[in-house]
Amino acid sequence: MPFFRFLSLFTVLALEAFFASQDARAQEHHATLHAHHKALAPAGIMGDHMHGAGEFMLSYGYMHMDMDGNRDGTNNLSATTIATTVPNRFFGMAGQPATLRVVPERMTMDMHMLGAMYAPTDNVTLMLMARYLEKEMDHTTFAGGAGTTVLGHFTTRSEGLGDTQATALVRLWDHGTQHLHAHLGLSLPTGSITETATVLTPMNMRPRMRMPYAMQLGTGTFDFLPGLTYTAAHGPWHWGAQYAGEVRLENENDEGYAWGDKHSLALWSGYQWAPWIGTTARLTGTTQDKIDGIDPNIVAPIQTADPDNYGGQTLTFSLGTTLTGQSGALKGHQLAFEATAPVYRHVNGPQLETDWAVTVGWRHAF
């Protein structure tokens, strides 16, 4: 990976030169950092702020996501249309019909996020994030190799530790109430990619099989997490922008595939109505490539078993509020809420579509 070695070397040299020129302003920057994390970004934004030297912050976040119905590109698809017209990638293999006879109808995901931040210096804040996932998907199975007769329904579930993220936030620039920092992160493949479940086949059998990619708990690869965050404030207003990426550092995991690279750009603005309450609005655009490669143990007449039916482009809008304790035992504790809904979706192949998501987060610095 010569590109990433060059990028790492260039980043280190550039930052060393920058920090050398900033030593005279260390005291000013320390004070500025303390001011920045008082008006935090929306609950769904990670790594939005830095801390002063010696500071810690603990956080807990919970996100619920609900997906209902299917689409291909920007068009909605009914379960019957999928079962009778969408080709099965595995047709020709033993027991595989010509079209997708098993259709996912709804999926929910609950994610618990436990985070810790520590700043060894004013210039660098270290962040560690562990995730615990609960996924559930409802399916409809159509009888035999053709027709619209519904054979039955079944639900699959997976639960466990997801991938773990370790990130360094590196200060690049501070000027009054404006701030810019970089994210240099690594995602560790701690989530399982071999989860199984009992399914209902079109031939009315109930084997236990490896679940498709969407129901696995991790990526199975080491991933580079680049990012860049800008924040600013003026009076009761504050705003920001963040680029966040997921770039796979391996061509495939132990099961023979790698998730597509993912890039997102978020823009937000907030208003602090009083010291204890503020509100935010956020617009986020995301693009992700298809899965590269294939797990030979994931073979089924269902859209989620096809690596080409992953990724696409989405635009979402979010509204949130943040409550900050002002006195007593709650002083400095923050509780944030954010609700998200899609504005635009263009997906690669037939996929379940996300209808809404809600995020709740607690954080406390000391």
C-alpha cells in the first residue's frame, strides 16, 4: 500500500512543521479548546470536538434504525415484483430458482456505543469507540420456483460486539471561535462475520445457514478512517462541517470479500437558546461502493446474498436537541437527541430502504 505509506509520512512531516510554528500560542489554544466543546455537534456526529491537555470524556450512545420496504435505484419495489422478476445471481446452482423467491420486508438495528476520549496534549485527542449491535430482519418466502403464492414468513437475528474504532483527532487550526482538526482512525475487525440463522426456503425446508452480509456484525477487515471537522460559533449560533471516510485496508477478509469504501459529508447548524438547551439541524450526504468479492457460504435466492446489491447514495436530514446540566450532580453532563429521515436515496440493486433513525447520547468531560 504505497499510497497510504506516502500519505502517513506526508501527514507526519506536515504536522511536525505546523506544531513547531505554533508553540508560542499554546496557552491561547488551550483556552480556545475549552470553549469549543461547550457547544457540541449533533448527537449523530462523532469526533466533533477536541479537549485540553489532561482532559477525559466518557460517552454512551444509542441508535435505532428502521428499514421497511424495498427499492432499486430510486424506485420502490413490491415483494411480488422482486419474487417474480428480479434474477437470482445463483441460478444454475443446485436448488437455486431463476428469481429471488425470498424477500426481506423489514429490518431494525439497535446499536449501543461506548466511547472514551483523552487528550495527552492540546494538539491531540485520542478516541476509542466500542459498539454492540442487535439486528433483526423479517422475510417473506414465496412457494416453489415461480408464481406469487406466499409459503410463509420467518425472522433472523444477530447480536454481539461490532467493530472497534481507535482514532486520533489532530488539531490543524484555531482562530478565535473557528476550529479545524483531522481524524486519523483505524477500525479493528472485532465484529463477527460468520453469524448463522434458521431460514425458510421456497421448497419448505428449514436449514441453518450463514446469514447475508447485512446481518453480520462487522466488516472483517482493518479499515482506515480519515476525517476532517470544521466548527465555528458566533453568539448563540454555532455551525460545522465534517467529512468522514471508511477505506478498506485489505482486499478481502477471511471469508473472501470486503465492504465497499464509504464517504460522507455532514453540514450542520445549531442555536443555543439558553445555557441548558440548544437545537441542531443537519444535512448528510453519503456514498458507498458495492461489496467486492463474495462469501462462498452465503448462497440463497435473496437480494441480500448478492454483493452487488449493497451501497449507493443517500441524503438525510436530521433535527436534534442537546440538554446540559448546570448545577449539582448533573453539572457538565450532556444529553443529546437526534431524529433522522431520508431526503434522497439511490441504491445499487434491490435493497431495503431506511425510513428513519433516532440517536440518543450522553457525554461528560472531566
